[in-house]
Amino acid sequence: MYLLSMVCVVLFCVTYFVADVGDNWTTFLGLGASTVGLGVFLGLALLLIGAATIQWARKLMSDVEMVEMRHPARSSDEDREATLQALSSGAEDSGIARRPLIRNTLLASVGMLGVPAVVLLRDLGPTPGQAAEADYPGAGLEKTVWTPGMRVVRDVVGTPIRASDLEIGDLVNAQPEAIFPSEESGLPELEGAELLIAKSKAAVIVVRMEPDTIIPGEGRDNWSVDGIVCYSKICTHVGCPISLYERTTHHLLCPCHQSTFDLSDSGRVVFGPAGRHLPQLPLAVDEEGFLVAQSDFTEPVGPTYWERDHKDIGDQGEAEL
């Protein structure tokens, strides 16, 4: 049984690497092969070790009842000697010294239970740097699918946004054109998990306000178009999507934990637990008058993580409302 337990551990590792997961997962009897295989083989490995140990005790060890009298907290010398004798007797009865094959397979099967724990450490990755090297656009935490010249389109419908169509106080939920590719754009089509990851990071809100109320951060003088600014829609606290906008104060409220950002002041946090300002997407207009991105976000969107570089927009003062 100990040998079978070792075989089950090996099959656990094989299943982990062979069975596909994700959108196109491997199935077994209509269930996820990875989930079924990992659970069955790890469970059998533990069960076989337990069953083998029980059989060892029942079949090979002597069946002698032992009585131990109650004793003080500190054992007497006689009790200690008796304990050592009992241990020696138990070791002799079990045959652990005379049956090296059983002993060694027991130790090996218990030791191999650490292999699944080591294999599962792989799920702690990839690191943000490794994820950024993936073979699809916007992979990793640091980048999104936004590229220079990419149009800003309305969410759900995918129609481009003309700067002249926005009025003071308007807020539009938007996405990059890459989420809604067409033959004219020539952009690659994203599907499955790649599409969901791209949408979750690249979602933005477009707001128009009076140009003289905007206080641009350092190096952001040309990031707006006639009072139109664009910010990440992902709250920097825990990643909630936000679009509750107060047009008179230019404040954007996250309904989850009430973090509030001033969109007229580089997305600065004015209230709540968020620790960073909202990342701003630099805007421009193309020759047809549609809003386009000048580049990707200059910093990672969403909540802070350990490997993220810190950027401070500095003290921009107060807006003249």
C-alpha cells in the first residue's frame, strides 16, 4: 500500500501538468479532469498510507493490553525506565528493525507527500514581470491594451467617441478599440480569458468639464482635449469599477468603500481608504475628430501590489471653481 501511495503521488504531479485548465479545460466524465485527478490521487495517497499503517499494527504487532498507572507530573526514574523499555518492546514487536522494506516504504511514502506542496508553489506565479512577457497584448499588471492612436470607444456598443459630441458634465464609460476589433482597424481579436483580462484593466471613464477647472499634474499639460479627461475606471483601493460622478465638484465616488477622487486634480484621492490617485490616460484627437489615446497608462492601474513603482503627482494646489 505504501508503494501504491507513492504511485498516486506521481499521478498527482502528472495530472497537474497534463490536464489543461482555463477556458478549454480537459474533461473527465463531464467534470474538470484537473480537479478530479488532483483530488482523487492526493486522497488515495493519504488513504493508502493510513490503511497500510493500520494493517501493519493489526497484523504484525502483538496484541497486548497495556495499563499505565496515574503518576505525578514528574515521572520517577522507575517510570522513565519502564517507558524506555516499552518503547524498545514496541519497536521490537513492530519489526521495524527487522523489516526494512516496510519501514523504508513508510518513510518514503510520507516523505513524498511533500512533493504536491512543492508542485503547487508554481501557482504563486507568474510574477508581474513574467506575466508581462506573455504572448498577448496587455499581459501582466503593468500594461494594458491601450496603444498610441487607439480610439476610445463607448463601452458595450463599441462606437468611437467624437470630442465635439461631449457636453460639459458628461461622463461616458469607455473601452479601447481593441476590445471591439473590426476589419478596418486591423487589430487582433481577443477571446476568452485574454479578453476579460484586457477589459478589466483597460476600462476608462471619459469626462468633460470646463478647461480652466483642470489642474494638470507635472508633465500632463497636454493630456486633456478641450476639458475632456480620461481616467482608469478601476479603483486603486481594491479594484472596484467606479463611475458615480458629481459634476459640480468633479468628484468620482467608489460605492464599495467610499473612496473619492478629484478628476479635475489629476484624480487625487480626497476621501476614503484608497492610497493612490486614479491613473490618467493621455488623450488626443485624430484627423476625424475622434478621441484617441496618446499612449498606454504611464503607471499600472488598479490596487497597489508589492512590485509596483511608486509615483506621486505632487502638490497641484486647488482648482479654481
